[in-house]
Amino acid sequence: MAKPSNAPIGNPESMHRSLRTAAVTLARLAAAGVLAGGLCACAPRAGVPLRAAAPAASPHGPGTRPVAKVYILNNGWHTGFALPAQALREYLPGLGRWLPTSGEVLIGWGNRRFYMAHHPGPAAALAAVLPSPAVLLVQHLRGPDWRRQLLPSTRLYLLPLDALRLHRLDVFIGKAIARPVAVAREPWRPHGRFFASTETYDLFHTCNTWTAQALAAMGYTVQPAGVIVSAQVIDLWHGIVSHDARADTRRFPAPRI
């Protein structure tokens, strides 16, 4: 087994290509009214209550015994996660009343005004350029065909997590949640609920930055700073795959629609 490296995981050439195109992509996103995400981790309030104790670390380090299939979701400009509902219920008991007992849960984070709008426009996107409130969407994906409930453009990138990495992801999510947001009707996707976030959003810390921060919180050696567009998140995923797949390439199938 290859020795762990302390260098940031990722394909340098791909990362550089993504960074070179980030400015152009951001301009297009703003013009199209599709910016959604969040910046600096200013969290003056505590998140939802967490389970007191984390699972013990494996003697072989994180990633040796996958216990859950977690997916990075990418619809071309926005990234988030899909993970088993039971995994959140176990580590975030404070969310129990809003979480299903089975199935998958979509976790998405973004600018409050844009993300909660049924028909967001350029004004909502431009308002997100400066630091602004953010929300986190927790959406139940029902049944064994839950993938069909995603947008047609969505691609899934598998991350088999061991108990320790899964706990770290749950802790990261829990710290981002402040309280439920009152809405007059269901969000733009059914079976979902928005929560006010303890973090704020701006142009240089998007939903994709938040996803990259979650990967770092799980213990992957990635650098979230400078991650703005979804392509950069997928570059990080490819780096994680190439790093961990030396031990078991079968754990990382090709992305699926």
C-alpha cells in the first residue's frame, strides 16, 4: 500500500485549467442567474446537537472499511451530497424530526435568496456577490429509484466512507445548520426543508467551496481555498480516487447519471 501523502490531492494540470477558466465561468453564471453557495466560515452560533462521541479511528487510518455510500452530486454548476438518511439520524439527533428513517437525503448549501427562490433571476444572483445569508437544503429522496428524482443533468461521484469519515461529514453538516426556515410552501423540490446556515455566502465561496470544505473536513488532503466552480470539485474527487484507488480500485466505479 502506498504511503499517505501530505500534499494536496488532485490533478495539478486539471486544477490549473479549472482555475484559469473560473473567472469566465463565474461571469457566465452571474449573467445567467445561477450563482448559489457560501463563503467564510463565520459561525458564531452552534449547529444542531451532535452525538457526543465520534467512532474510534481505524488502526489503518480512515477509508479502510467503508460503511456508507456517499455521493457528490454535480449538475454542471452546483454540487452537494447524497447520503443515507440513517447516517444523519445517528450522528445528528437534533435533526431527527425532519429526517426520514430510510432512503437517501440530498444535502445542498447555497445563498438564501437565490436557493429558496422558485424562479431566481439575475437580481438574486447579483445580490449573492457580497457576503449574504445562506441556507442548507435537506431533501428526502424516496425509494430505490431515488436517482430518477434528481435533475437530468446531475452526475453522481461515489465516495465510500468509513465510520470516521462519515462522522466527520455529519459534524460538518451539523455545524452549518442553525435553525429551520419558515416557508409558505414547499421548496422548489418536494420533500425538502431549508435550514438557516451558520455560514455566509459570497462570490468567492460558493456551494462548490462548501463541498470542498466538507471533503477537507472528512480528512481528505484537499485545499478548498480557490474552489469556486463545480469542475474544481470534480478535480478534487478525481484526485481522491487516484490516491485511494491504489489500495482498492473496485471501490470507485465510474460516475453514473
